[in-house]
Amino acid sequence: MIIRDIVAPNPGPFTLNGTRSYLLGDDAVIDPGPAIESHVDAIRTAMPHLKTIFITHRHGDHAPAALPLKKVTRARIIAPAGVVDDADVIVHGGETIDDLDVIATPGHTQEHVCFMTRDRDLFTGDTILGEGTTTIFPPDGNMAAYMRSLQMLRARSPKRIFPGHGPTRDDAMALIDEYIAHRLQRERQVIDALASGARTIPEMRRRIYSELDPRLEGAAEVQIMAHLIKLQEEGRVDARDGGYVILSRADGEGSHDTMA
């Protein structure tokens, strides 16, 4: 299968050089991107026989161009529930459509899916980026679900990763391992920050992200919150008196008994 891409003109801290819309063969696109007129026109010009539009998740830099493309091409839209109002096929994960396996990968968003070809080319949307790491914004984003999704993708043994942002990666398995290791390291840093006396999220952020662009401080604190929610769900951390504390084994057992 011939895979091409068109990068949307929406660069930024979270989109890197822009959203990558992937053109599969001569009749399908994955993640049409934002509804920027020049980007929609570029896809139309490159894909005059467009028949199918696949979408990984609902975010505004990935999905909105689907509707104007459908209007002019009558292409069907295949997407998770709640992504666009005019989807023709709703997917949940486990389906195979036009030789693409649909893989449910909640975490970045609840409805996120990835697509994989028979050649094990994996289109990851925002679950895995070509460089850097993706963001998990609770309550829609869920760190525990995200970690499970990474493990699930690893079990599929992809060869190449075509991310929603950043370059194509030929080291798919190594990149997934890097992502898992990074999240586990960040979780360890949260625990270490708590153990060293930090109680609030800003205090943890200052310890964990010692040299950070001030524009990204808010996003960093949300990532710490995502890890804390996971640790709370696991009974390892609790929120008390406006801050967070590490639970001892006895604390965890007591909490479990109370819930029972």
C-alpha cells in the first residue's frame, strides 16, 4: 500500500509541525485534520477519488476536515462514537475495515482508536507521537487506560508508526518501549517528589520539571494530575488537606476494608 501524508498548517507546542493526514492508496485518508480551507483543498487535490475517511479521535486538529471533505466527495466517514455527527460507520475496536484493523486505545481520549495495516503499519493518532510524548488530560484522558493501550499496541508487534504529529518511525517496538518507560519513570518521579516533601501539584511540578518552558507549566501540572489519579486508583496515593500523600501499606489496606 502506498502511504503519503499532508501536514496541516497548524504548528504549535502540542501539534509539533502540524497534524499529519495520511493518504492510503488513492481512495482513503486517516485523520483529515483541522477544517482549514487550504488543508482540505490539498487533500481533495491529492485524492480526487476519495471514498473513505478514517478518524482516530475527536480532537479539533484531527477530525473537523472530515465533514467538508464528505460534502464535496461523498466519502464515508469511519470513526469512534461521538467524533463527528455524520459518521457512516461507528467503530469501537476489534473491527477490520478495508484491510485496516481497528484497535481501541483509550487514554489520550476515551474513544481513541488506532488503525493497523496487514503489513503492520500502525497509525497512532495522538496515542504515540513521532517525537516527544503525548498529553493525558483528565477527566477524559486516563493514565491507567493509556498504559494499558500502550501494552496492547506492543502486543500487536507493529513495524512502523505513522503518528498524528511528528516523523514516521521505523523503530515501532523500541518507541513503544520508550513510551512505557517514560511514563513509569514519570510516575516514579511523582512518588519521589511526594516522599521528599512536595504535597501540591505545583510543588511536584517544580521538582520534576526543573527546566520547563513557562508556556508548558499548566500542561505539565495536568500530566502530574493524571499520574496522581492513577496512583489513587491503585491505592498508592491519597488526597488530603489540599495536597497529596503516599499511602502506607496499612493505609491502603484500611481504605480497601472501608470500601468493602
